[in-house]
Amino acid sequence: MANKMVKLYIIYDIPQEDSETRRKLREYIKNQGGKWQQQSVYKLDIPANKIKTITSQITEIIKETNSRVDIIFPCKKCRQKIKLIGPATKLLIKQHKEKTII
């Protein structure tokens, strides 16, 4: 039986002086399949069994910094209520035409 897929958002706030940490975190998120949404925000669709590993790795990356990372797991009902507003929305829709945006 296949592992259930989970949608999550990673939002981070890393001080300017920790630019190397920011770079490492971005690379790690991208390597996990993270899709850039906007500055400091990535969306991931991952197997549920990878959540613990991703959380541990992020903790390791930021451990000696004054950084903050929020991992948000919106339910399907909540994702359907998200409204995208603004000119950049058209680009997102175009890029994800065959996929669910959120």
C-alpha cells in the first residue's frame, strides 16, 4: 500500500547574517521537491513517512542560528478556501495549469 501524500508549506525567517544557512535550507527544500511560492515560502507534496526526516533535517540546518521555520499542514478544506490575489497569480496558474495550485 502506497504511503499517503501530504501537502505542507515551509515558511522561514532567517536573519541576513545567516545567509549560508538560508542557502542550505533553500537547497534542502528544493531537493525534497519543494516548489517556490514566494520569498521564504515553499510548498511540498511529500509522503507522510518523510515528515519526521524533513523536520529533523531542517532542525539540524538551523540549529545554531537565530532562525525560525514554520511548517504548516493545511487540510484539504482549508486549501480550497485559500484565495490568490494579484498579477503574479496569473503566472502561478500558468506554471501549475495541469496541477493543483495549492
